[in-house]
Amino acid sequence: MQDGRQNKPMIKILTYINFAAFILGVAGLGGAFIYRSKIFDVVLDNVKKELPALVGEAMPKIPSVPSSTGSVLPFK
């Protein structure tokens, strides 16, 4: 039969790891909340830089147009 006292140090270690991960998560989210406007500005600037290239690639090529055309009326 396994003694319950053997698992206590492992549970303590897992508790400390869990607490540290929780604190890091809260700190990361807090930092992102505090600097959200700066982060948003950086992302928006990068999108603005890439937008002309993306639009240019999405536009179809304009076919060549002849310099002169024939008569509009089919009968002369």
C-alpha cells in the first residue's frame, strides 16, 4: 500500500509551478492591457505598410486596349 506522505512533496512542487504560471499569465495580460495602445499602433503601422502590396497583388491585370478600332456601325 502506498503511503500518502510520499506524494505531498510532488503536490507542493506542482502547486508552486501552477502558481508561478498563473502569476506569469496575469502579468503578461496586465502588460498587454497597459500597453495595448502601443501594441495596436505598431500592428496598425505594419498593416498599413503591407496594404498597398496586398491590394496590388489582388487587382487583376488590365488587358491591352488597341489604339484604334473599326467602325461602330456594322453596315456601310
